[in-house]
Amino acid sequence: MAEERKVLLSARDLEVKFRVRGRVLTAIRGISLDIYENESIAIVGESGSGKSVFTKTFAGMLDSNGFVSQGSLIFNDEELSDTHVKLTGNARKMMEGALKKLNDSAGLELGAATYRELLALESEKRAHSSLSDEEREQAKQEYNDLVAKRTNAYNLKQTFDRSSEKDKIRETDRLISDYDAQIKALKKKEEQMVRDRKAAAAGDAAFHKRYEERHAILKAQYDQEIKGAVAPEVYQRNEVLVKEMYLSVGRYGIRQRVKMMHKLTDALVKAMQMGVDLDDENQRNLLFDDITFRVRYLDETPEALHGTCILNLAKIQYSKDWSQIRGRRIATVFQDPMTSLNPIITIGKQITSIILMHQQCTEAEARRRALELMRKVGIPRPEARFDDYPFQYSGGMRQRIVIAIALSCQPKILICDEPTTALDVTIQAQILELIKDLQKEFHYTIVFITHDLGVVANVADRVAVMYAGQIIELGTVEEVFYDPRHPYTWALLSSLPQLAQKNTKLYSITGTPPSLYNQIVGDSFAPRNPYCLKIDTLMEPPMFKVTDTHYAKTWLLDPNAPKIEKPEGIQDIHEKLIRAFNI
């Protein structure tokens, strides 16, 4: 069972956005998914549903305008997590400086409660002569709501035909102008409130007297508290913190190392001042994550520090870190092999260069491994074909070479992004069988991206159905194929040509997916859903549990929802597929 397997990759509330011509597109919207060791999981959905973007995030291959705005992506790899950093003279000097600053600041923790009172008093003063934090937040929310409505109207305008829908364009222009006026009025209102508050506060001598008296008392109390005796345990904790800091930055060059050590030291001092519990693992992770992922200290020798990290792929910022993961731990097989292969470099050179880059071996050993891989992926007479160029290979053979390159460093996760779309049916079946056979030998996890449900049935253990940047159904192949629960999954299965009856039209899903530039209210599939409930237009459904392995994001699974039968075309789908494929 999946629950008994080791979780290799875990996404939690992952959100990915792209900046496009001054607008922001939310391609992935709060995905949570566990991917297990040695499993095959298929991610299916229409073009534009976010399948490729989601998996590109695994290997840091988002386009330059893309970024992870929220969530975590934890990669559970013991070898990568295990970290050793040499204790050089520069390292010891850097750590000594950081430790002195932390120890000098340790007393700040003793006055943390009073310091927070001082901050609250300052906030009260600002509110008296300006706006309170709550008022500022409310004004900000109103402003953001208006901007979002204006953006949605502008995006809608771009969809209209300029020759035949002039009336709609004019109406939308009027709406945009109205939003602009409301935004301007809101800013003026806020500015006037600030002026009124300042004028009123200027003459409130009693308030200022109370403020000065209270501030003086708290300041004196704070100054006294921070001079108190610091417990020895705090100094011991600081020593560990400094070691974790250096473990976390030691892999970088000297300039980057120094810069990041300063940032971490300042962040920890600020945390001490605010009274953050630095003994709490989660709090430490949060502090480090803004700068680099934290490496937890384990032990040391006179020559090196030893630790282990929680590898959050969503927080990796530097290409050097990705070079340890991309190719070595997570590899990708793309749709068109000719875009993955260099047309002016021989096949053998392209395989050996990857092996030499990621594995410590000689050129002779790299050649031997490359030839062995070529045999494993089914290239006949590899010695004779080693120095051929990509154009001398057929489409199926080129795809086999791309698979060989992807497997050259024995990755833990193999992402197959529509790897058979450009191939004929016979070669497609061969490639799928090859990928599955090699999985038994190399023990990798397959993440298969496709819109072909026939491919899913052949390769996957589990299926995740995506729509509009979200996973809307997740389960085993049998559960998703034979007991689907989401109307979108019903529609996908109904579109299978094998289920079509003679003298009837092939089923197609009406409408188009929603624009991911705009805020989506309710169920994203609602406008195309023939079984849409009123609540679908108002509230986004949660992920309902069907079985321990089967989940669906639809209000139809709510206990209060009306009973709705699956479409007739996919009722008894098991028997229909058996007849269709002559099983």
C-alpha cells in the first residue's frame, strides 16, 4: 500500500506564479501531493492545466518569469541531506564572529516581553496620529479588491473581437474607468483620514503625556531586563546555531558565504529580541528558509562539521544547489527528443558528458557506462552507433537515447513529460514498456505527464487529475478509471474514443478553462459542469476523502449534496473497456 512506502517528494500548499506583461498568472493553486518511492504516478488533464509547470518546479526548471509564491516541496533524499563542511581557518574565524554577536545579544531575550509592549505602544501612537494597523489592513484589502476587479475587467476586454464586439469593449472600458475612479477616491479618502488624525493628535497633549510616561517606564524596565544573567543553556544553544549557520552556507563561495552568514546572524538577533523560541525546530526552519534551507547540526570532527537538512526545493535560490539535484536526483524525458539532443554533437558524447559532469569517473569508464545504457534502452550495435549524430537515428531511437541520458546518473525521480506524443502507436508502446522495465532495474519513481488516458492505464499505479492549476481527483488507476467521482474526470473518461457508440458523435467537453490571470470564485470547473450546484459558483470545494487512497475535490461528495449518477457513457466502464480492448 502507498501508506507503507517512503514519501520521496512531498508538496504542501504549493503555489506557482508567472509575471506576464505586467500581469500575474497563477499556474499552480495550492497543490498538496505525496509522491512515493518506486511508484508510477500519472498526472493528467487538458493542455494548460498546469501539469508541466508542476513537475518543472521539482527540478527548478521554471521559466525566468516564474516563481514559487507559497508552499513547500520537500525532497526526502538521505544522501543529499547528509552534509559535511570543512572547518578551515576562515570557517572558524567566521563562526567565532557570529557566535560573539549572538552571545552579546543573548540578553535581549530576557526583555522580549517588554520589547513587544514597546512596539505595541509605538503602534498605538501611530494609530493616534495616523491609521491603526487594522485600518491600514482594511484599506489595503479594499484597494486590492478594486485592483483585482479592474484587472479581471481588463483581461476580459482582451478576449473580445475588436471588429464584432465593439459594444462589449466600450462597456468594459466604462467599467475599467469606474474602477479607476473608485481606486483614486479610496486613496484620497485614506490621505484625508491621515490628515484629520494628525490634526487631532497635535492638540491632544494628554495623550502625548501618557505616551511619554508609559514609554519611559517600559524603556527603563527593558534596559534593566536585558542586563540580567543569561543561562548557560542559551550560550550552548548559540554554539549549535552558529554551527548550523555555517553548515547551511558552507557549500557556497567565500563572498556568498560571508553575505549569508551576516544575514542569518541579523535574523537570529532580531528573533531573540522578539522572543522567538529558537529551541523550536520549526521556528529555526522558518528563520533560515528566507535565506537558505537549514542544515541541522549532528556532530563534528576536528576537520569538519556534520549535519542533515530538510531539502525544500521551493526555497532553493542558487544554481549550484540545483546542479546537485537536476540530472543527478531528478531527471526529465521531454516530448520531442530533437529539442533535448544537440544536433551537432555525437550521441556518445552527449551521454558521456552527463556522466562525467555528475559522477566521478574516467572518460573510459564513462564510455563503458554509456555503451551499457545504450544496450539497456535497446539501441542495436551501440559500439557502431556511438559516434553517430541525432539525425542518423529514428524518432523512436532518439527517444531511447534521451531516456538513456536521463538514467545515466541513476536519478530517484524520472519525469516523463509527454514522451510518446511524437511517436507512432507501435513505438509508443515500446517506449512505455521500456520505461517500466527499466524502473524494475533502476528503482526510480516515474512521474508521467500526459493527456492520453490509454497511456495512463499502461504505466501508472496512481493518477492525479489536474484542472486549472489544482489536483481535483487523486486515486489508484482502478479507482479513477472505474469509480471516478469528479465531474471533470467523468468528462475526460467520456471523451475516450473507445467508449463511443456507432453512429454517435464523439463526446467533447464544452466551454474553455478559466483564465488563470483572474481570481477564481467557487469550483473552477463550474462553468463547464453540467452537474453544477449553486454552491459550486460560490465556494471552492474541499478535497473529500472517498477511500484511504481516493480523494476528489467536488461538492457532489458533500453529505448534503443531491444524489447524481455518473453519465451513462461511463457507467459499467470496466466491462466497456474490456470489450473495447479485447481483454
